[in-house]
Amino acid sequence: MMARNFLQRTATRQKQEGAVLVATLMILLVVTLLTVSNMRGSILEEKMAGNTNDRNVAFQAAESALREGEVFLESIVSLGDFQGQAGLFGRTDVEPSFYSGPTWNDSTYHVVAGTDVGTYARPQYFIKNMTTVPGVTGALNMSGYGDNKGSGDVTIFRVTVKATGTSADSAEVILRTQYGRIF
């Protein structure tokens, strides 16, 4: 009887060892699939964070170039340079299309910003002289909300800027602003 019990236990143990191996392999397969899935998700999230950062860099560079254009407008003493070249367009000049390639590839249509802000290429901008709002009769309030705007004629300019992120195929940001100045 004891010999028979021993033989039964041995046969049962041999059957169980194969089942444990198969179950362990299945669990290992599931864990591997979960790990690979989590890695793919992490890589995607890392790319998304990098793209968001790249767009942020491009936006900050565009803001910097806008300020540079406004500083340029504050420094001019006459509108004589606004003749449709070197990124300065007068009232009668046709403003270049800000979304077309030639505008940003041909230096007659834009000015390259002087400040290097760590982008792939320096930001570019062009300025269009839009109109002049006459002195006291004009409806433009340059001093602040509800304040008297003063007595000089206000010349309105449109500054358009394009900036890229940190690599050649990165985000591009185009910003436009209106800027008024009393001459």
C-alpha cells in the first residue's frame, strides 16, 4: 500500500510541474505585454512633452522678435524707409503673405531678428505701415483705457513675425500685432 501511495504522489507531482511551468510562462507573457505597453505610452508622452516645449521655445522667440520690431519702430524718425523692401512696407505696398514660403526665404520681404534666442533659425519679421489716425479727432486711445490720447497723429503699423523651435522640422509660430506711434 505504501509503494502504491508513493507511485501516485510521484505521478501527480510530475503532472503538476508541467502545469506550473505553463502558468508561469503565461504570467510572464502578460507582464511583458504590460511593460511594453507602458513603455510605448511613456515614449509617446515624452514626445508630446518635447513638442510642447519646442512650441513654447518658438512662441517665446516670436515674442522676442515682436518686441524687437516695436523697438525698431520707436527708433525711426521718418517713414522714408518703408518702400516695400528689406521687410519694411509702406501704405501702398502689397503686404507679403505671411503663410507663404517666399516671404520667409527672400530677404527683401523680411528682417532677421538680431537676437539669438536658441532656436534652429533666428526669428524673422516684416512691418507694414497701415494708416494714420489724425490727432484729436481720431478714435484710437494710445494712453490707456478712458484717458485722453493726446494731440499728435498716430501712425499704425502691423508687425508680423515667424519663429521656429529648436530643430529644422519643429514647431513654427507666426504672430501679428498692431503698434501705434505718435511722430
